[in-house]
Amino acid sequence: MTFPHAHEVPLHLPHPGASFGTAVKRFFKKYATFSGRASRSEYWWVALLNGLILVGGSILATIIQAATAGTNRYGGVDDELTFPAGLLMFLLMLYLLGTIVPNLALGFRRLHDADLSGWFILLGMVPGCGGFIMLILTLQPTRPAGVRFDRNPGR
């Protein structure tokens, strides 16, 4: 089978060894695609992007808040959120809301690649240990049997 560009992997297949840019493009192109598979590189590059945006944005909002906060009449720092910091936090919230569906879809596809049902993503909601469970599941290697989740498994 040949592809138009030898370096491009069709969207319906996982892309092992995807670069950061490729993983992010595929993440947004497959916005609500819950079927198929996603390689570990596709998943973890997007996790890095999300972490950088959320942690970096929160740190930046804190710095902006500290730099723009005034003092009250008692000499203490006002605890009200300043407009620039509030705007940044609002934009971060919009990003979070806007990426709920694609992050869930990517999680489903990553679990499929490990030959697990995408519904295992619900284990991430277990209080206390859900995040750890998802970490273990998403670190699982690609399993050949995961091809059963592909659009056309070549039967």
C-alpha cells in the first residue's frame, strides 16, 4: 500500500513515533473520533501540550496577579483577581472546556491501541487513584490485537 506522502500516516491508523507537531495536528483533526487507535507518542505529546498550556498559563496568571495587585487600606495585598489575570484564567478555562471532547477521544484511542476498551477511561474518575490507574493504562505498549478497533482491520 502506498500513501500520497511517504511520511504521512492516514488518520485512521495510529502514528508511532509521531513528532510533537504531527501529534497535535492529528489531535485536532480527530477532534471527536472515538474509534481507531492512537500511539503512545500521539497521546503523550498532547499530554505535554496540555500540561504546558495549563501549568504555564497558571504560573503566568499568578505572576500577572502579583504584579498588578494593589494594596488595601491596611497595607495588605488585595485578594481580588485583577482583570489581566482573570482574563488569562478565563482563556485557560475556555481551553479546558474546548478540549474535553478531543481529550476523551484521544484517551479512548490510546486505550484501543493497548487493546483495551475505551470505556476504561472512566477509571480515571475513581477518587484518589483514578489518575494513577490512567497513567498505568496509557503507558501500556501497542498490542497487535488492538487492530480490532481500527476502521478497516484488514479482514
